[in-house]
Amino acid sequence: MQPHHFSIFEIIMLVCFGASWPFSIYKTLHTKTAQGKSLLFLLLVLIGYVGGIIHKLIYSYDVVTYLYVLNFLLVLTDLLLTLRYQRRGEEVV
């Protein structure tokens, strides 16, 4: 496999997107509610990250792959918290 040069712009995008998820997770944990959360949105974001991970694994595996995985795990955490609080009787959009 040839060494790949990663894109600084891809890193900036993933860092900026990834920076928002800890705030969302914290808010959900702090308020213990899923109010205002969209399961469809979270699922679409997860699917997007899965697509990015698959692309990186097949076509251009580099260190940026780990940012995709980290972001995926953060969104998955937010999704699981949303489902948890939804089961407590909170209606989720």
C-alpha cells in the first residue's frame, strides 16, 4: 500500500464536527432528557461516518481514519443516550 498524504482540510472538518459532539453528550447527560434530539439526524450522521471510514479503509487509509472512528463513537454515544432517555418517556423527533 502506498503512503498517502492526508488533507489538512479533511482534518479541520472532522475536528470541527467532532468538537460539537462532547457538548451534545454533556447536555444530554446533564439534563437527562432527549428533548430536541432527532434520531433520524443522528442515524444519518452515523451512516455518513461509516461511509467515510469505509472509504478511508479501502482507498486512502491514513491517520485521518481515526478521526472518523472517534467521531463515529461520539455520535453513537449520543444516539445511545438519546435512546435511553427516550425510553424513559421522552418523545424524540
